[in-house]
Amino acid sequence: MKYKPHSYQEYAIRYIETHPFSALLIDMGLGKTSITLTAIRNLLFDSFEVCKVLVIAPLRVAKNTWTDEIKKWEHLSTLTYSLIVGNENERLSALNEKADIYIINRENVDWLVNKSGYKFDFDMVVIDELSSFKNHQSKRFKSLMKVRPLVKRIVGLTGTPSSNGLMDLFAEFKILDMGKRLGYFIGQYRNTYFKPDKMNGPIVYSYKPLPNAENAIYEKISDITVSMKANEYLKMPELLTSNYVVELSNSEKNQYDEMKKSLVLEITDGEITASNAASLSNKLCQLSNGAIYDDEQNIVEIHDRKLEALEDIIESMNGKPLLIAYWYRHDLERIKSRFSVREIKTNEDISDWNDGKIPVALIHPASAGHGLNLQNGGSTLVWFGLTWSLELYQQTNARLYRQGQKNTVVIQHIITKGTIDEQILKALQKKNKTQADLIDAVRANLEV
């Protein structure tokens, strides 16, 4: 296919070519993969500024999106690539192939740097989903920082750079500029732009930005950053959101309230405990969805309210394709036991969905949140269970609401009334970007 870039894509391509370090905060659906590949091609074959490129991406994006884009566009036909996935022998074999671009999943970065025995000789690195390097203590971050001085050019791509707040930006931009703009140490960054928020004596649980910190941080990184939003550059289809509200029976609501008040839900065969805010939130989310794991990881079914709602929604689709986002394994098992559905996990599943061969499909936000193009297969997404992660929520919605979607996109949430579902949805709709909302919601639940 002939590549006819939009003007914003031409701008982004030139930006990568003229900036050795760059962050492209490009919204979902704007074609960041084709932009980056075009810039790589030009740097390899026109200006000869790079010789060997490493692309780091989520596993499924590495296996599907990058390879598909190279094959798709006529002007990229001269690019050769090697996919570094599979078992260790397969990865080593792929490393030793001669290619222009080497594509690896982010989980194998530590193996590549510290365990493969391979001499790191990539002069350009692309990080697809820069937000996955937001933890400065993670192995992948430390491993990449170890070889970062060897890299002449680096590009960070993401649509959600600070999904959990401004604190995320420290590690992401240290990978890019080795600490030049936001500081070399996390303590230095915190002291400059933040102050303690939630504390217990000398222990600080969270920080909040100082006045004007956001503007100051953005100013620091502005010379290597491009930010583009889809609604500014594309004529996007209409997006409709709605809620399907279900109610618990009195006995079911009593069980939910018991968990809120005492952190312990007594059941016939055992006891379920929630010892802190995060685990309590997890338990309450499970209970809202209709089932819960006990302390031995057995599934205890509480209610079918969301399954009944899902049945109504599937029936109302009249055979039109429906995509369902689930969160817990017991959600998956209960949905599959009740309906004829197919989980999207493989390339064949993705292809069949886009070809209209799957009437009802299931996806998990953590595995399908980034990079998958599902817009050709349908335009309706139902959230059976919600996630606190704004990034995963937005990215999952963007599997359908993206460039190439020809129909109005409908995002529907099945919400259990009077439960933590309402607080999660409120946080997502407000675009709250910090896990402090989870803690606040749980605290509110306990104040009964």
C-alpha cells in the first residue's frame, strides 16, 4: 500500500529525524508506528545516521503491529527485521540474523542486556509504550539504563505518558536524556516538584505536585517532546458512552456491606480477608462483578446480575459484533460458561474478529490494551468489570475508537449500583491519574 502521510505525520517524521532524543506523545489511532518506521527508513537509507535499530514493545504489539506495518507499506519494503521472541534459542538465533530492525518484547530487555551474552551494538532504540518504563526500580529500566550511553538515538512513544501522575515522567525521560532535564535521581525530582501528601509519621505514602509544578515539568521536557491528540488531527467517529446499572438483592448487598465494614466476609466454606486498601478494593471489585476468590483461590459465586445484563446486551446486538472487556479470571470463566464467546489471544483471533467471524469476543485490558487494531471488526465495547488504570481503560477503548473506524463507537459499562464500580467509573471519567483515588475510594467505603 502506498503511504500518504497526513501533515501531522510528516511533522512527526521530521521531528524524529532532527532530534536524537525524542518523546512522541501521540494519541491512539494517529499512526505512531508508521511514523516511526518511516523515520527509521530515512535515517537508515537516506541520511545514513543509524545502522542498527532496536524496537522494544509489548509482546503482542511486537509480534503483530510492528511486523504488520513493515509489510503493509510500500515504502518500507526495503526494511528487514528480526523478531526476538520465543524460547532462548529462538531469541539468540533472531539476534544473530542480519537485519535493519530488531524487535523485542519489553520483558526480555533484561535478558538481552545481562544474560544473552550478546554485545549491545544498537545505535538507535525505539520504546513503544514509554509508560512501561515508568518504574525506575524495575529490571527493564535498570538494564536499559546500563547500555543507554551506547545509543546515539532514542525515541519514546506513548499516548498516555503519565497515567498514574507526574511522578511517572521521571523514569520515562531519564531513559531518553539520561537525567539532563528532570534530574539524575528520583529524590532530586521529588524535592523539586512535589511535596508529601499522605503520610504516617515519617513514612510518606504519596506525593502531590507543588503549585505550577506541572507547567515547570512540561517546560523542562518541551524541547524533545511532541504531543498530538487524535481529535485535533482526525475526523473521528462519534463516541457514545453509557452505563447499564444493575442492583444487588438485599442479601447480596448485606454481604457487600459486611466486607466494607469488617474486611472479612464470612462464607459457608471459609473466610475471605482483605488486609489493606488495595486488596479490599480488589475484593470489592470481584464482589461487584458477581464472584470472589476465597483464601484458597476457590471461586465463590455471589450473584449473576452482570451476567444477566450481559445477556440483555448480547441479545440487543442482534448478531452485530460485540467486544467484552473482563478483568478477573473468574469473570472469563463465568462468561464463557454462559455464552458462546471467543477470547482474542492469537493472530488468528485478531484476523477473524476483523473479518467479522466472531459475533462476541472477549479481551483482557492488560493483554489487549496496546497496539491491537480491532476497529474493522466492530464498534461496540462492553466493560464487564472496570480497571483503576486510566491508561488501560483508554487504550482498550482505542482498540475500536481509532483511525479507520467507520461507525459510531459505543462504550458501555455494566455498573453494580452502590458498589465500588461507581467510584472507579467516576475516577476514570474525571481522568484521575493517580492510584490515590483507589485509596480514597476504599477509605470512603470504610466510613460507614
